[in-house]
Amino acid sequence: MTRFILPVAIAAMLLPLAGCPAMLGSPEDRLSQSKMTGNDLVADDVPVLELVRDTLEFNQRSRRLSTDVHGAWQIMHGALAYGQDFEIQTPSGVQRAIDYLAAGGGVVGFEPRLGDLHGDRRGVRLATQPTTKVGQGHRDQWLAILVQSGLGPDAIFRVQGVDTTLLDWVDQAEFDVPLNVEYEYSWTLIALTAFRSTSHRWVARDGTEYSTELLLEMELSQEIEGAVCGGIHRLIGLAMAVQRRNFEGAPMSEIWADAQTVLDAAIEDARQNQNPDGSYSTSYLHRSGWARDVGESIGTTGHVLEFLSIAMDKDALKQPWVVRTVRRLCSSLRECEDIDLECGILYHALHALQLYESRLSDRKNPARS
């Protein structure tokens, strides 16, 4: 028995260390696949959206994750960036990652389990595995990513032999709000405001009535700067909730106005604390400074652009200081095109570029369709 347990244990320990691999071949081979070469990759006269699209296409084509090597942390971040078009290597060949997971395909760290009964439907929950970089590090993180990938509430996932819908997952997330002892509702807000009205109310497992507004209020009471990734995920949750409220045309009552004030202040912090080259420090948007290496800079800069691309309006995203961040991010990704990057860093940056391109191209936000 021991001889079988040991390799599995070692594999589990190695999963968080597996980066997003660059494709095989010489740098010249890789560069030849790009539409742009040489100095054109970052030249100021190249239209910014052309640069963004080329960067997105290049990384999608040039990197491939595998269920044999990578866990849910890596694969779900890839799905965040590329949605339902993200492909992975599986035991049955190359498949779309979300299709593979929906059919019950196995990935370490993505193990949905049937939850409580809600009427005649069964909820679905996933355990959190903080600090592992294998499973979800935050409550409802995988649910939020699936929502942002463009899946609708009726999307079917096979869980323990039962067909469930993504709405069943949302039902369970609502019911389990009292179990959120971390008081971290960023990802829960993303999921709820995709499928529910901002006036939505429900009764959770403790018999208490909760509402979207209450979760928003609790998020506003939490610290921004000291939160994970400089509070960027918290700001994204707030921004998507406010975006939904505006989409509905509902009144911006006091709590919603407070959220908008926080978002406006964060945008201004990002503008003031941006480095001259458009990048951001390890303090994200809170203080300027330089990251230790280009990979670290991609992570911080990508997270900040991710937030800006959600929270700012289209015209504001065309401002020179934002465009400078976009160009810096594309340039940094080019510098690392033949390097294995940590998947959270890489795919948050690519998700930021996807969001930016979507906003400026007037494509519908898949999580709001």
C-alpha cells in the first residue's frame, strides 16, 4: 500500500510548483507564429487593441496545461482568462477545460460534492483549500470563475453521478453564507450579481435573511489594502456588484453610493501610484515602487488592470495612463514568452487583457449576458 501512496503524495506536493509551460521550439520558431515581430511587438504606433489581441492569441496557442501535471488552481485560472475556449491536455486528448470538468473529468483540487436540498434540487459545494495553490483558496472562487467564463445558470455539471446546474451551485453558496467565517464575500458577490438581482434576498442555513446589499455592506466594512492581492479581488467584487446595479437601472441608494466612492478612490490611487512605465509595485495600487522581477510585475500589473477594466467606463479606459499599463503588460508577457510562469500571475494578466479588449470592442460581458 505504501508504495502507491508515496508517489501520489509527492505529486500533490509538486502540483503547486507546476507553472504554465511555454511551448517547445526555439525563440525564433515561437516568434514566427506571432503577427508582429521585432520592435513592432511593443511599438507605440501599433494600435493597442492589435497588440492586446496578438498577446492573447500567442499565449493561448503557445502554452498548454495538462491534468497529469496541473491542478485546479492552474487550470481554473486559465479558464478565467480564456473562458470556455480554454483547452487542456486530458487523458482523452485535448479538450475544453470547462467541458471536461462539467462532464465529471478529474482534476486535483476541483472536487464538487452534492450539498443540501433546495426544493427538489440538490445544491453543490466545493471545499476551500487555502494556501495550497491546488484547490480554491477562497470561498466560492471556482464558482465565480465559472460564472465569469460565460456559463449561464442552466449550465450542467455532472457531480457524483447527478446532473446539477450552475444555479444549484449558487443556491448552495447562498445557503452557506453563515459558514464564511473569513467574512470574505468577494467571489460570492461576483457569482450572485451574475445570476441574481441586486435586490435579491434569501434565508440561509442559520435561519437569517441575507441579501446582496448585506454582503456588499460587509465587504465595504473590510480592509482593502491588507486583503489578498492588495484587495484587488475585493474591489472587483464591489465593481461587479455596482456594475450590475447600474445595468438594472436601480436606485443608487446609500450603500451603493458608498461602494462607488470606494471604487472611484481606488481608480485614483491606481493613477497616482502607477510607475512611469505603466507597471505596478508589490503594493499594487496603494504605493508606487518596483517589483523584484518581471514575473512579479506581471502579477501586480495584471491584477490592477483587471480591476480597472471592470470598474472604469469605456472612454476612461482610453486614457493614456491606462493604455500605458496595457502596453507595459503586453511587453512584459513578451519578455517571458519562453519562460514557465506561475499560472495565477499569467492568467490574471491575460484575463485583464481580455476584459480590456472586450470593453473597448463593445463585446458583451459574458458574466452579464
